[in-house]
Amino acid sequence: MTVTRVNLRAWPGRPQAVGRRSGPPRRPDRLMRRGALVLVVVAERGAVPERIGLGVALWVLGPTVAEVFVVVADDLMARDPGAYDALCSWVGATTYPTPRGSGHPRLLTHAAFCDPDVGPVLRTYSGGSFFVTADEGRTLGLLSVHSAPARGTFDGGFSLGLPGWGAVETWTDAQGRSRRGWVALAHRPVLRAKALGGHGLRAEWGRAARGGKLPSGQPAGRWDRGRPFLGRIVDLVGPAFALDGIDTSDLAEHLGAFGLPPLSVPAALPVSPESAETLYQLARAIHRLALSLDEEASRWW
């Protein structure tokens, strides 16, 4: 017998419990009612050690694509100006429809994409939007610049630091021992991720500062209904498995089950306009799968 375990805490179609508070039930979070960042990131082919190569992100509002971002390594322009110029040309020649007319993708460095003050990733934390991927563990791993074993409820998983959200520092603890590790900004937490079942991953934002509060006792970071915000981070493979019954981690099979182009997430690609086009089409397919799963899930939960 196969046991299916899926992270449904952050799933858009899952109704929220009313708890002890009075008043009408809260409407469930739905992708149609809240913004989302749909992200696919791959490593640079042939790079040793492995590093981020290319990514495409869609900022979506329900079925509408509002913005498209192409993410490259911070040093790409200095290291490979030919590849950088080719991507700039691809961005300038590529358009996508928006409510305000045709738009062009924006080319961002890894650091700019994760900028702790204005980066698109910040919207998934400070704005409470959905963070949607189809290969969450690898995507978050490539996006981060530091990883360490997680503790507590994420024991056996990893704690991940995003570029600009903190730094690796050395300090002396209360017992006089030298410590070295990731020190996050007061209002910018780490990401925590842990495998869940055969095809799922549980990922959440950690608590900002210590326990979600500054030394003064004031709340740190984003809070949601009186508690530190844990995020709405969704990997689509687990929910797709739960709804279509196809026991695989291959995204292509789940896309095909919903009548979408059977595309797979590559492990690595060369940094080129052709790869950017491949990831752009993949991100669009992931967005459409998210909408299909959102509609299907709303009939069950």
C-alpha cells in the first residue's frame, strides 16, 4: 500500500479553520485571489562546483502574468559578456501579454532578484504571496547562498539563507565558545525545507530575529493573525500526485495528466537565449498546472 503525504498547510484550496474566534469563517486562500511568484531555476551546465545558472520567474495574479524575470548569476556579465549580451537581446525581443499591453522580461542578477528590500522574492514574504515551484528543494537550494542542518520540527532538513538576507559570521556564545554560522537580518528570516513523503517537500519561512521578536520585545518580520508568518510555499508535484494519482516526481507526467505540454525540469542548462526560452515555456506550464490544481483542489477541500 502506498502512503501519500503532501504539504497541504499552505495549499491554496484548503479551507482554514475558524478556531475560537467569533465571526464568519475565513474564505480559503486561492491562487485566483492572491498574487504568486512562479519560479524555475537550474544550475549552469558544466560548472564545478554547482552554481545557479539561469532562472525564470513569473509574477502572476490568478491567470494573469503581470511580470516576467530572467535571473542570472551575479558575475555573468564579467565572466561571460557574450552570454550576458545574448540574454539582453533575447529579453528585448521577447514579449508577453499583460493587462496593460505587451511587456518585456526583466533581466536581474541573483542578488537583485533576492534583494531584501525590493527583490521579487521579498513579495512572497512581506506581501504574503504564494511561492510556487515544481522542484522546490533544488530551486530553493540554488537560490540560497548558505545551508545548514535545520533543527526542531525541520530536523533532518535544511535551513537556507538567501543572498542579502544575512551573512555568515563568527561570534562567541554565552559559554565562551566560538561559533560560526548564518546570522540573518532582524526582519528577514531563513527558509527551512524538509522532504515530506516520496514526492513532497515542506518549506516554510523561519521566525525573524529570535522567536519572531526583537530584543526590545517588538515583533520582527511579517506576522499573520498574531503569529510569525510561515509562508505560502507550494511545490506542485506533491499536490499533483495527490490529485492525479500518478506515483512519480516527473513533472512532465503530471502536466500531461492535466492536458498540458509534458515538460520536465532540467537539472542544468547552458546560459543562453535558447535555455531562457525553454525555462520561460516551462514556467508558463507550471503556472497553468497551478491553476488547474487550484481549481481541482477547491472541489475537494
